[in-house]
Amino acid sequence: MDIISMSFLTLVVLVFAIVMIVAGAFAAGFGSGKSRAFGGVMLVIGLAVAAVWIYLNNAGVEPFCDVDLWDILYDAIVNLLAIIIGALVAVGIFLAVVLKSRSRLSANPLPQPLSSFLLQILITHARSRPCDD
């Protein structure tokens, strides 16, 4: 297998194991009835997957021992932080632009010369129109 695909597989398996352990512990600790039992099963599955992966990594099995675990985790965390920061900045700019444009539109939807011109036309038209009483 290619080292890139093994890095990807390492990250998928480790994240799967970590999330299963955390979610299983949460469900087993705070759940009731069947959810507590399912939480225990999830916890055991997460621990088993993590144990198998650690064993394969340390036993010298060919594709697994070539992967540098710390570099993969470090790169994943740095990339995830960069994605989150970039997305938050973009959403913040988007919200600022949308909220600014809404406040301007609600105050005066037309430019000042056009709105005053239309107001003059309406006033003049209303004065020149005879009453039908």
C-alpha cells in the first residue's frame, strides 16, 4: 500500500477508535437502560480497535510500522485548526457584510437624491389632483 493511503487509514482508524471510546463512555455513564448497554458495547469496540491498531503498529507488520503516528496526528490537528479558523473568518466576514447591508437597506432603501426626487413627485402629484368630494 502507498504511504499516503496508510496515513489516511491510520487517521480514520484512530479517530474511529477515539470517538467510539468517548461516545461509549459518555453513553455508558449518562445513559439509562439500553443506551447504557449500547454505550458499553461502543466503549469495548473502541478499545478493541485501538488495541488491534497499536498491536499491528508495534508488532512490525509491514504496512503499519512504516507510518509515523506522531507526524500524522500533528498534521491532522494543524490542518483541522487551519480549516476551522479559515471557515470562521469567512463566515464572520459574510455575516458582517450581510448585517451591514441589511441595516443600510432598512434605514433608506433608495439613494438620497432618488428618494427625495420621488417624494417631490408624489407631493406635487397629490397637490395637483382635485378632490372628488
